[in-house]
Amino acid sequence: MRELELSDGVITLSPLRPEDAAAHLAGEDEALVRWLSGSPSTPEGVAAYFRHCGEQWETTGQLRAFGIRAGAAGEEDVEGVEAVEGENGVLAGTVDLRFEHSDLAPGQVNVAYGLYPSWRGRGLATRAVLLASGYAARVGAREAVIRVEPENAASAAVARRAGFRPAGRMRDAHGTVHDWYLRGLDLFDRK
């Protein structure tokens, strides 16, 4: 499964791999910490998480974590950093699918995403959500869920652009309030 690649011609999604850890650490900023991880990453923590992601892929676990790859080797991103990783570009962010969560109904999959600062504002997160949702449909999910903290307007905009509809506001088991966005996956190709 680690050979899996999903592409729309602009971005490619492929399973996160240990060699992505340094790029992830370099790309993490205050916004990713606030909306996704809750605290700054450490090299050890990222390495352990990426190993866990690999194990989940190998065992067809409930987490499927993709690296969002954009640009081509030798191309520069908007901050002038040359892309040097792989033929499918550099790591621009991540998109995760969780097929089981205490807040989800059977058949639902949670979609979470984040881009590194120099890759934001180009529509890449929307593309990643659509590619990941198509994959989720092919492996049996019926509905995708994006949970967004109400103050995270950029993430809510991605959900809407990807065709998700608002479905209310809920408090999770940790007390965090999220606006829920839903999208049925029946229109995605299940081949």
C-alpha cells in the first residue's frame, strides 16, 4: 500500500514516509500547531508519528495519512525554496483520513488537512480533500466529515470549496467545539 499515489495532475497524495519528517518539521508553523497538533512538534515525536502512520498503512489500520506533494524537483515554491524531494514534488502538507472515531457514525470518515505556509492560497488543500475523499469512497466510506473550529475560516472555506455542506456545531469529548461539514461519497468513482 505504501506505493499508492493519487494525483489530479497538480498534486500527488502518497502515504507519509519516515523521510518526510524533516520537511514536516520545517513546514510547521503557528497555524498548524493551533488547528491540528495543539503543540509544537519535536523531531522524536514526528518520527514516532510517521512510523505509526506507516504501520497503519501496512496493517490497513483506521488512519491513512497522506503527504500532499506539489511542484516538481528543481521548481521553486513561492518563498524561493527549491523543490528537491522526489519526482512528484516536495511535501507541501498532509491530509489524514480516520475511519473510526468516537464522534463518527458507521460509514463516516474524518478528513483533516494542513498545508505549510508557502503552499497556502493555491487551492491545494481543496484538491487534497477531493483526492482523499475519492480514496475513502473506494475503500468503503459513505460520508466524509470535516470538523473545523469556528474561528478557522480558512479550513471552513476549503470544506465548502470541496463540496461539503454545513451540518451544525458540536462539542467533542475533549470539550472542543467544531463546526461539522459533510459530503456524501456516493458520487465518487468507487473503482
